[in-house]
Amino acid sequence: MSADATELEKLLVEWVERWIEGESDMAIGARTNLSHTGLLDSMAIVGLISYLEEQADTEFDFATYDPMKGVSIQGLIKHCVG
């Protein structure tokens, strides 16, 4: 994994931790399934993707993204940045 992707992971984990404001004791990592665990709802996921786009200076292709298996930080970065 590139240093840029590692830094993005760190930033997105911090974003999620701020979003949930201590409402969960679950450890959050790059592979944590954010949707199926209930950590983030759909609006929060859109906010996280928006933050990812801003940090990576790129656009997320919603048309080709399939969240059915769950949403993880690692998966979002892989889809958005490659």
C-alpha cells in the first residue's frame, strides 16, 4: 500500500471516530465494515466519501461502486484512488 493510501486510511478512520463521537466501543480500522455494523448510516457514508474526494483530490464514481458487501475505508479508497 502506498504512503498516500496509508495516510488516507488514517484520515478517514479519524473522520469516522469524530462522527460517532464515542457512541461505540468498536475498534475502527481500514477494513471495518462501516455499513453492516451500523457505525455509519447512508448520509454519513456520503459525508465520508465527500471527505475522501477532498483529501485525495479526485472524484468518487458512484455509478460503478457496489456497496452490497459492505462499506469499508479500504474499499472506498481502493475504488476512488485505485
